[in-house]
Amino acid sequence: MHTVTIVSSMDGSEQKALFYFPPESAPDQKGDPVPLLVQLHTWSFNYTQCTGYPRDKKWAMIAPDFRGPNNRPEACASKLAIQDVLDVVAYAKKTARIDESRIYLSGWSGGGHMALMMAAKAPNVWAGVSAWVPISDLAAWRAFHGPDAYGKGMDAACGGAPGTPETDVQYKARSPINFLPAAKDLPIDINAGIHDGHKGSVPISQSLYAFNVLAEANGFKDAQISEADIQFMTREAKVPPALAGETENDPERKRAILFRRTAGPVRITLFEGGHEVEGDAAWNWLGRQKKGTPACFEVPKSSDGIKSSASGVQDVAK
């Protein structure tokens, strides 16, 4: 894995990324093209954070900077940041032989925010999107945090706190929930720890509302989670008795699944935990997705034990 410099196709600036591709996928080598994993860093970090990837899968991996921490207008799902993610995909396709039917996107926390935004803004690029503990509605998240470090970062990106016509436009434009209907038909897997928002920075309502928008967009309005249940789970950090039976034993997960529901190509999972990600579980699920085929949510009988350079469960509190 090494750092590469990619010239932005939008403003001509030099943008950094971490990049790796298997030697056998070099343009002068023979053999099949390889899948590409695009990994997105968290809210307060940059591209250097994304050092874990599924080595044994023999995938290419690229981690864009997309303008670094979300504390300035150029970052935080801006048009520049969105184009930066698309630019790294184009760079990878020029540099290695990439299987375009298996281009995957994963992110957690702030990376989950950007993963949902990229799902909406470029749905035809991805074979699957895995979003963990994501932010979907910036105005609601700003109300949750107030003027703390996260709130100040949002204010810096959006020109101030919500409540004026100018800032409200910015908060809306940078919130994936307003654009997710465009991700109709795309396999998307959303995951949140039930205690997040109590022991963590992102309330689970951010994931649950995103799931509801996608469920309706895909024609599964009856799969939406009720407002009362969203409020209960967010407030109490537990699943109400009426939903307690909607769970699953998933051998690829280290954290117990407390609630799981699908709506066509979209799935929501609430697990026992907080502001965390299970990288191996994300990559296992992504590896079963391929463009042109229905979303695959089949749970294997036993874990295939993907090895990676990251631990199975990572705390992504920042």
C-alpha cells in the first residue's frame, strides 16, 4: 500500500490517496480483473486512517482523502469531495485491471455519511455499499451535538449553525437522507450499534431513518420502521418487545444481532455495541455483491474467516 497523488478533475488540486493493487492485476499482467474496494475515512481524519483491507481477497483498495476532516466547506460531502471519490475510482481503473462489476464502497461514522452520499450521487458505480454507524441528516446531528467539536466542524463546513436560509441550504445539500431515493436498486447494508448516541457520537436514528427512505424508494414502504419504534430504540438503547424476534444468527459477526430487517436490496442491522465497525463482516458482505445480480443477504452457515490487516471490531469514536 502506498500514497498516490491524483489531480482533481473538478478544481485541478492535488489530492492524496492510499492505493494497493495485487501485482497480478497490473496492466501488463495476464489474468482476471480484480474487485476494487473504496474505503472512506471517518469524520475527523484523513486518508491515512484506512490501512485495513481484506488482503486475502486479492482485491485492489483505494482510500481517498476527499478533502480531509469535515471542518471546512471543501469537505463534508461537498461537490469537490464527491468528485474526489469518483476520481479515485477512475485512477484505479487506469492503473490496474479492475472488475467494474465488483466495485465496492465502505465507510463508517463520517465515512458512513460519505458512503451513503456516494450511493445516492453515483449509484451506477457501485456493486454494493456498506455503511456503519453513519450520519444521514446533518441538521439533526447538529441539534444532537450542539456547539461541541462535531458541531463546530459542521458549522465551519456549512457556514454556521442551522437556522438561516444560507446555512440550511448547506446542511440539506450535505445530508445523504435528502438524496437516498436516487440509490434505488443499489445493494446497501446499514449497521449501527444499539448504544451509539449514548456511548458514541451518532444516534441510531440516523441509520433507521436512512433505512426508511431507502425502503420506500425501493417499493417496500411496509418494511419501514415506525416512528414510535425509532424513538424508543434511540432513547432506550434497546429493541422493543414487538421487534425482538427480528434477529438473525450471523456467524460472520462478532457482535450479537439485536434487530435485522431487509427491504429489497437494503438491509438494516442493529448490533450489541456502540460506535463500532466490523471490517471483516463488511468485506464479507460486499464480496457477495455483483452488479447485474440481486442483492445477496444470505447468511453463511459458518464464517469463512477472512483475514485482514484490521481487527474484527474497531471503535470509531472519532
